[in-house]
Amino acid sequence: MSIRLNIVNAIYNGMPKEAGISKIDFEGPEIAVYVRNPAVVDGETVKKIAKEIKKRVVVKADPKSRKDKEETKEIIKNIVPQEAQIIDIKFDDELGEVLIKAKKPGLVIGKGGSIQQKIFAETYWRPIIVREPPLKSRTYDGVLTHIYNETEYRAKALRVFGERIHRDILFKDRFVRITGLGGFNEVGRSAVLVETPESKILLDVGLNPSVSYGEKLFPRIDIDQVKLEDIDAVVITHAHLDHCGMVPLLFKYGYEGPVYMTPPTRDIMALAQLDALDVAEKEGRPIPYTAKEVRRELLHTITLDYGEVTDIAPDVKLTFYNAGHILGSAMAHLHIGEGLHNVVYTGDFKYARTKLLDKANDEFIRVDTMIMETTYGAHDQENREESEAKLIDIINKTISKGGKVLIPVLSVGRGQEIMLVINDAMKNKKIPEVPVYITGMVDEITAIHTAYPEWLSRELREAILYRDENPFMSEFFKRIEGYKEDIAQGEPSIIIATSGMLNGGPAVEFFKNMAHDTRNSIVFVSYQAEGTLGRKVRDGAKDIQILDRDGRVENIKVNMEIGVVEGFSGHSDRRQLLAFLRNLNVKPKNLVLNHGEPSAISSFKRLVESGKIKGIDNVYAPKILESIRTI
Amino acid sequence: MSIRLNIVNAIYNGMPKEAGISKIDFEGPEIAVYVRNPAVVDGETVKKIAKEIKKRVVVKADPKSRKDKEETKEIIKNIVPQEAQIIDIKFDDELGEVLIKAKKPGLVIGKGGSIQQKIFAETYWRPIIVREPPLKSRTYDGVLTHIYNETEYRAKALRVFGERIHRDILFKDRFVRITGLGGFNEVGRSAVLVETPESKILLDVGLNPSVSYGEKLFPRIDIDQVKLEDIDAVVITHAHLDHCGMVPLLFKYGYEGPVYMTPPTRDIMALAQLDALDVAEKEGRPIPYTAKEVRRELLHTITLDYGEVTDIAPDVKLTFYNAGHILGSAMAHLHIGEGLHNVVYTGDFKYARTKLLDKANDEFIRVDTMIMETTYGAHDQENREESEAKLIDIINKTISKGGKVLIPVLSVGRGQEIMLVINDAMKNKKIPEVPVYITGMVDEITAIHTAYPEWLSRELREAILYRDENPFMSEFFKRIEGYKEDIAQGEPSIIIATSGMLNGGPAVEFFKNMAHDTRNSIVFVSYQAEGTLGRKVRDGAKDIQILDRDGRVENIKVNMEIGVVEGFSGHSDRRQLLAFLRNLNVKPKNLVLNHGEPSAISSFKRLVESGKIKGIDNVYAPKILESIRTI
């Protein structure tokens, strides 16, 4: 009997007759059971069916049973306590869902989901509850609006995905083949193809930020193995462009399948892609897709929380785990063929606590093959406490001289971490109270962070959710738009500005106007790539020529103090990579190293092979276009 | 400017005006220049052009200039000395060629090609000269007749190949990717995919003789990387079915490109494939193609001699070298991207002289990557002289008892080698003169050997061509059809019969009727696979049940003497593999081991890595579906 028939039978047999099933839909990875009388279906019944068929099952109401929308709004407002502060209510007629946006979503959910359940029981609309962030984010609002404007397209797409995910298994032969498409023996354009006889999964589809054009900009998604119509799922581990920057291109070339990621990754990714289009246009550089493909990608996105086990192909289940790298970053666990093989792809990960995020996960039910990033495979980073002390010291010295501190930051992750460090230091009087200006994309990204407190470190989460202390809302922070002359020339202050390598954004303007003054400082808190202005300055250049927007050469004298603080990295250093492997509850038979320069990878490979880690049989360091079979 | 335009220009500029070029055709790897007046074109002019454009150039006459066919036949018969014994003359109007079949083709060619040139100069037909073998071969005749019946189809196909081979190079990116499709960490279903950004080459497309059906019967030509319409060339190294048995399947599924091999491989392959169809039909086993696809394959076959450098893709040149394994067996050298990379695929090879063939080649202009068979990677074979002595000893003992000797042989290679050994021994009185019966396919294969004396060992070649002594024609050999009761029960004799593992053919009938008699012997001279009747007998089983054709069980008592002689293998043993690598004039940077059981391969890999061979950087032992990049 076919898999789908099996599922349908189990549902008909398991549900009470009185429920009146009107339709069973495969909506992406979920099985939606539409009934005329949801009141008679209790949670236990659904759980039992889900357990039997090992699928995610949701009960929804037949359209004819659902309450009128205006009436529903009224009921919701009556049930939900006022303090929840509902901001918006939107309906999805296709999926029978009602989106409730509230300042305190926990109060809409209720204890143990009680209020949420009550809403469904009284309106027959399935509530989807999201947070209205304290800092307004255009991106966050825009993504939700876009998706709820296109419910018809989206429902149709989900049904196509669902039929495909739950298709029958055809082949008896069993293998798992892993092919490096990008980001192998290099950093950038990350992409991995995982193939079984049944299915093909793409893990990350990034661009190469160190080149502007040409074939090295893309991962090798042009080869015959990557037939877009045969790809079952694209899985994105985090929102940096070197991991997700080429997803829209798939849609341009005809990909019609789902893209899986966490909710924060979706929003930051959309922002990063649209910003990249913007910057490329300004610089007259071509990017091979447009905003149209970004919008399509969003409609094909299925978001998953950490720990949520989800069918993404007839023989593959996906589960995300915290990677500790940036907001929403995930390790992807693929359970293949009912126990045949388990693959973990770490993506970029930080195996250490930061102020912003918890330490990456190190517990998996099973792992046979681990694909692990090795960016710092050959280096140990400066220790975190030293780094904080160093940053505080530079700030104190600069301000005592009457100077200003410029901190160029990457918009995602590093910027927020530095904000938290400075806020803490100022609160604890380790540095004097001066204005902290935030400018550039870091501001919008911070707003997205405030929409997802559940995804932050335990301490932050508790402070925000239970004590109502949100450090991102700290009174020390002053948000500004772009570059401000009066701040660059004004009183002592701290300026946190993008971009992190001085290759664009307001940070460059601030630098140009602050560099001459010996009282000022610039502090580099992240990696400065070869060829960037940041690298030149960090390396001590004193006379710098910059082309301004009109193509005129400006000569910049660099008299300001240069600080370099390296301990805030979002990547695990060598010690952390080793500790991660050592602490894993189950050891992978195969370790595949990627995302690193060849020297870092070969050095770390030798380290593991020399017996530093017990229980790993094979260490692979494939080149791009090499394929390995892990079973 | 395009590659094709370049070629055309060079030809127009290089040829004398008076030649009157009427057409330039790309006929497979050859550039054919059709002229109205070939008399004015001398050999030097053509050589100069060929050297300039690095292509094979042939001058042909415009159809209107060619002499009338009957007249041409008369001219040929007048020019060629009578002793050449011309048997047949056939015309190919499409390609302007005349096929001359003669018992002494050397006399048709003439000293330094003088007569051949004269034929062209006087008739304007390009002579193709082949041998009429002393032993009539149905296969050999059939193949030639088939090809000359379909000259129109073939000329059209060659032109399509030619256009494709000489297409322009598109990509700047350069890589060479090697993927194991079959025969990696196993023996059987050999197939290798070599990919560059421009082109895809399949090296061997075999079947797995140890299974009768199911997915392990085929190499993995079903994966997306093997898009048949994108394959530029199929290259077959020799005619054993585990290397060529699935080529017809490619044509069934739409392959329309060329298949390259040596002329003897073409004929033996056709015979082996048709015989496999025959046997499968008798046994009621399905084979996924029919004789129709074999016939198509022959029309797509382009034969190459050893050492002939040939363009097979815009960035790949192929050259065959002697492999010493069976008649026509070749090592394939791929020169990729004008010096970028050189790959040698050894196929099966014997790095030692046998009576039948010369030792495999060990000199290459360049090799960067060598894909080498490792069948005997873990074993040294019994020495050749001992083996011969052992065989002679068994024969002597048996005949002196009044018994008969049954030698089951593989039809290709081993059978002929044993014939040569016995002929020599009998001639030199080491064994008494008794009839040597030859039965089964070995007879037809021997006939094909007599058509290609140039491809045999130097000694045989000299004996046959210069001294007119053909051991295959020896008076000792008596050819019979199938099984003969009177021989099985008759006077002392030697019976050489297929198949080699007693899994079919007249050998089984002889065995059944000879086994009970203690005076008789059976001698195994080749590998007996697990599960075959041969293996059971070799291992000493005394009571054997065999199903006869009507499904009745026959009980066979084995009282005959069992002899095992292992030194006649067509594969290099461990010592020979090592000697081959050691003697190579250039050492490959990468050594890829295939065609061996996992234990043989891993053992040989350790041997090479332990430093036995200097100059090899990487040793790979890929699994099927693993891909490696050698540049």
C-alpha cells in the first residue's frame, strides 16, 4: 500500500466518526486533517495518530465550520488578556489559520497553550502567534505581510511539497553520497549536496563574498547532479550570505521546492539578500537575481524551531539544533532511511557561550557522518574575558582623552554582541556614560533580534521575558541614520557602525572624518579580509587614498589609535572544535571537514587523525566536486 | 574565431588551389578534405596541415572525380600482385572508400604503402585494406558486412560526431573529476566517468557476470551525472563482458555518440554480446537489450590502433596502448586540455609476456593520474614455467593411463594461450601426439585471432607473417561442434572446451560423461568463481547433482583426477603490478585503484603508501559513486 494511503487510513481509523473529516491535505511536512466538528477531537487522539504514522498531524476546521472573521476577532480580544497587547490579526483562508501579533505573545498562548487552544475551540481558526517586537523592524513586518498577502500561492505550494515529501520509496539500493559544491577547502559559497537513491538535499547555497563576479562567486549548482527539479529540499543553516546568498538564484532557474530554516534566519536572510541587491546596484555590480526571486523564496520557506523533527523527503527527516553562531543559526541533522544513516552538518557554529547566544548543541541521538566547519582549524582565539577587558580599556583611554571610539561591525551577530558588552560595562560603571550611537544595518538587525528573545542566550531570554529588561532597548543606545557630521566632530562617544571591514556603510564616513584626530580610536572586533580598507588600517597604513562617490581621490591621514580585539568570533576556535568533538555524546564514524582554508583543514585533519579524538574512523577533506559515500 | 573555422581556413590556405576543394567534412575524429583533383595533393602537404591544426586529416576525392566501380575493381586487380589473394572488394560511396579484403593484406599495402597509394591515385577511391583470416570467422565477416551495408547511416553518424568533437571550448574553469560507476572495490560491471567542464567520457560499460539480475548487474549509469545526451565518448578497453557488456544498453536508452575501441575488441565484443543474449534466452534470464542495439553499437564504433592519437572531445585526446590482457586489449590514455592533465586507465592488463601477447606497455609521454586494476593486489601467482610444466605433467600421466584430459577454458584469451602451450609441447615431443579437440566459442574466437596477427605477441606475429607458421592452424587441433559422445568415451585425447567455470557450454557435457572414469582428468586453468560448478569440482566435491535441460536431477560421481594450474592468468599479479608502477617512465601523482575485492585493494594501497613506490603522492581507493578531483 502506498505511504499516503497508509496515512489516510490511519487518520480515518484513529479519528472519532463525529469529527466529520472533510479533507486530508499534505501541507508541506504537516498532515492537515480538516474536520467539520473539531470540538470532538481531543489532543490525545491527534498525538496517538501522529505517533502511529510518525508524522506531524494538525487538526483544522472545515471552512464552512469556521466562525465569521469579525466575530473571530471579537472572540480573540475577549479571550486574550489586555496586557498581551494584540497589535494585528490576519487570516489565512487557505490554511484556516489566524495570525495574532502581540507585544506579549506568551499571554496569547496561555499556560500550557490553554488560551491558544481556547481560541481554536471557540473560533475554529488555528491561531499562529507571533511577537510584535519592541523595536520596529521593517523586515520582520514586511516578511509577514508578504506571506499573508499570498496565502493562496503559499497553500498551493505547500500541498505540492506535501505530496512530494510523502511519495513512495522506490529503490532497494541504499547509499548516502555527499558532494561538496562550495565552501570545501575554502571559505565562502557554502553548499553541500546530500544524495540518496530517493532524494537530493541541498545544505546551504551561499555566495562568495570575496569575489564580485565570475564562476567562483557561485557554488557548483550548475552540474548535472544538481537538477533543480530533482532537489527535494534546500536547508539553510544561517542567514550570512556565504550560506544563503544564492538561494534566490535557484528560483530564477526554476526551483519550485521548499527551503527550510529557522524563523529568525528567514527574516535576516531576506534583509541581507535585499541589502546585497541594493549595494550591488549602487556599485554597478551585477547580481544574478532580483527582489522578485527573494519574494518567491520567502513564499517557499518553511520555518522550523530547534528540535522539531520534520519529514523533508520520503527517506529524510530534518532537525535543527542551536549552533550559537548568529541569531537563528542552526546545525542540521538529517536522519536518513529509518535508521540507515545520520548526517549532521554543523554550519558555522560557536562552541562557547557568548552574551548573545547559548553554546552550540553537542547532543545528538545518532550521528554517523558529521560535516563540520573548520574556519579556525589551525588557530586558537584570544580568550573572551581578555577581549572584553581590552575593549573596555581602549574605550576608557579614548574617552579620558576627550576622543571618540569607532567600532566597525558586521551587521549580524557581532554588532549585537558588542552592544551587549558595552551596555554591561556602562551599567556596571566600568566605562563612563557617554552616548553610544548605532548606525547602519546593525540597527534593523537588532530590531529583528528583539522579535525573537526565545532564540537568545538563556540569560538574555530570562532578562527580556521574565524581568522585562531588554538590553537592546537600553537608554545608552542612540539610533541614528547613516553618517552624522556633528557626532564625528562632537563630544566623546562610542559609534557602532556597519560595515565591519570598512568596505561600505556609514562606518567608512565616520572613519574618514575621525581618522586625523589622535584623540580618536578605531577598534576592529572581527576578521578583516585581504584587500579591504579595514585590513589596510588594521595593518597600520598611515596615508590612505579613498575614492569618494564622485570618483575623486581623498587623502586620509590616519592618526587615530588602532585597536584589534579578536575574541568575539562567532566561530569555534581550534580548542573549541576539539572540545566539541570530544564532548559529543556519540562519535561520528566519518568526519568531513569543510569551510576553511586548505591549511586550516589539513592541519585539523592531522590533529584528529593523530588520535586526539577517539572513535572517529575516517576524516575527509574533500575538494569541491568531490563526492564521498558515507554508506 | 571558432575551432572549426580555424581548421577550414588552415586547409584552404595549405592546399594547392588546383586541388579544387569541394567539401570539408568532420568525419568522427578525422577531417576529410574532398577534392576534385587529388593528383595534385602530395603527402607532405597533408602532413603539414595536420601538424599545424593538430588533427587527423585525410584527402578524399569528390564523388564526381572517382572512377567507375567496375573499372576500379579491374585497376585494383591489375595493380595488386596475385599472391595477395583478394577475396572481396566493397565500396562506401558516402566516405569514398573501397574495402579490399585479401589473404595477404601486406601485399595490397605494398612497401611503405606504395601500392595502397597507387590505388588511390589511379581510382580516386581511398583503399581500406583488411585481412581475410585463414580460419573463417562468421563474426568477423558479419561485422564488416553489417557496416558496409549501412554506409549511409554510418557516414551521417560520423559527421555528427565530428561536428561535436570539434565544437568550441566554452569554460574557463578547469577540472578533472573521476567517478566510479562500477568495478570499484569490486570486480565486475566496470565503468568510470571522467568529467571536465567541457566533456564527459565513459571508460568501459560492463556488466556484472556474478549476478543474473537486479541493480548490481549494471554500473551506475542511471545517475544524473551520466546524462546520455551529454556523453561525448564511450571508450572500451577490451571485449570481456565485465568491461563492455552494457554498451548496447546505452543505445537502447538513447545514446547516439561514438564508441572507441581497437578493431579486435570490436569483433570479439560483438560475438560476446550476441552470445550472452543467446545464453540468456536459453536460460530464460532477461538481458535488457537485444541484437538490434548490438548492431547499432557497431555502426557507432570507431576503431583505433595502438598509438593512434585521436580527438574524442574538444578538450580530450585518446590514445590506446597494448595491455597484454586479451587480443586487442588496451590501456586508454586521455590527454586533457592541451597539457592540463593526463589520465591513464589501464583496464585489465598483464605486465608479463605470454605466448599469445606482448607485455603491457609501460611508457607514456605524460601521466598525472593512473586508474589501475588491482585484481591481484594481494596475491602473487604461481610462476608461468611451473604452470606449463604442471599442465604437461597432468596430460602425460592421464594419457599414459589411457585417459582423456578436459580443459575448460574461457573463450577469450585463456583458450588460445592453452592451445599455444599444447601445440608447443606436442611439437617439442613433451607430450604424445593425441588429438586436441577444440569446441565451443573458443573456436570462433580463435578464428578472429587469425584475422589480427599484427596484434599478437612479437614471436607469433613473426611466425605467422614472415614464416607462414600459424600455430592456430596446427594439424594437432581438431575442431568439433558442441559435445561428441564418441570423443568423451573414445581414445586418449585433450579436449579444450568452453565455458571456463563449467557454467554452460560443451565443457559441462564432457564433464558429465567423463567424470566417473578414474583414468580421466580435468584441469582448471582459470579463476573459478564462488557458486559455479567449476568451483565445486575444483574444491573436491565427489557427488554432484546437476539439473539437466528437462529439469531432471542427474547425479554425477566425480572419480576423475582434478588438476589446478594458476599461472596462465591474464591479470598482473602483485609483483607485476608493483613492477609496472616501478618501471613507468613517469610516475603518476595520483593512483586510483579499482577492479579488485576490497581486501586486495586496501592491501595494495598500503603497499604503495608504505613507500614501495616513489613519486606517487596520493593513492585513492574510491567506492562506487565516489568522485575524486585530480585537478
